[in-house]
Amino acid sequence: MRILIVEDEPDLLSSLAQSVREEGFAVDTASDGEEGLYKAESTNYDAMILDIMLPKLDGCQVLEQLRKVKKTPVLMLTARDAIADRIHGLDAGADDYLTKPFDLNELLARLRALIRRAAGQASSTIEITGFKINTAAKTVHSSRGPILLTSREYALLEYLAQHRGQVISRSELYDHLFDENDSSLSNLLDVHVSNLRKKLGATMITTRRGQGYSIDA
Ligand code: CA
């Protein structure tokens, strides 16, 4: 899953980006409204964290422009006493909000909930052919116990599982699993798929030649 964070306070931006990356997300950043809008329009992010008080374009202006073209789930950040901002932001198309200062664990939980709802998933557990994926704890269990995955293997499995029954192209996977700072070699996706098949069984992920990968519904 790939997240865009738009925040103009440099310390908060870098600590947020680090924490969200540690949760296993790919993360892009922007430090003003114009750059944020440009990135949000040009990439299909799984969710966006958007500060409201921003230079160039404020968060509400970003939302109004973005909502003309994209439904990206948006968690907005507002000042504690700025009720008018929250109302304006929700009306402009924000999906949820947090007031500053916020608890990091609450932000991460709200982010996971936004992504789950966007995928039409009510629960944080996904069950597929003998495996249980817990998207809050980022763990996978079979009937025999936990299966240890690297964070990239987990991210790939979760993305395919959230979209099970659909063929997901390689370029879509690259867009959602890797961020703008990633310089991973293009064959790494095949390596991750191959490792997942070793750990979960050869039939879990289907290769559709020339189209991409899928997990059956
Ligand atoms: Ca700000």
C-alpha cells in the first residue's frame, strides 16, 4: 500500500513518514499544497494524510481539486480548535480527520481503517484458502501457526488479497508497493512472488501471462 503525506512542518513530515514506513507502507511526501495536489493527481495512492494549514494551496483547496478526478481516501490533520476547518474539509471530501497533536497509533489505526473501507472490507481479517491475514497486526497464519514474511512479501500478499478475484497488473503492483525513493530492480516483484509461493504454496498466487497476478476469490 502506498501513502502520500502532505505536511509543511519538516520535523513532523519526516517523523510521520518514518513511522508510516515502519508499518510496512510505501510513502511519498509533499511539503506544500501544490506539490501535494500534483502528486495526488498523478499517482493512485491507497490513502493520503493531508494537513489543512499548508502554503500555496491549503488542504481544503487541494481536496476540492482532487475530488474532481480521484476518490483517494483522505485523512486530514487540523488544529484542535479549528472546527470550521474540519467542517469545510469534510464537506470538501475528506474521509476522516485527526486534530493536532495526535497519537501516532491512532493515526495508523485510522489509516488502516480508511484503506480497508476503500477496499470494501469491513473487518481487519482476510481469510483465503486456509490462511488468515490480519491487516492490523500485519500477520499471516495457517492452521499450523504463523508464517513469517518480509514486509515486502506481506505488502504484496495483502494487496492481492484485498483485491482478490481481480487480475492486478505488474505496473499497478509497482505503483502501490514501492515509493518514489525506491530503486529496487524490476525483477524483485518476481522474487517476492516466488518466495510467497514457497511459503504459502504454489497455487496461492496465479500468474496471468502478459496481464499480471491474482489470488482467487
Ligand atoms: Ca501546517
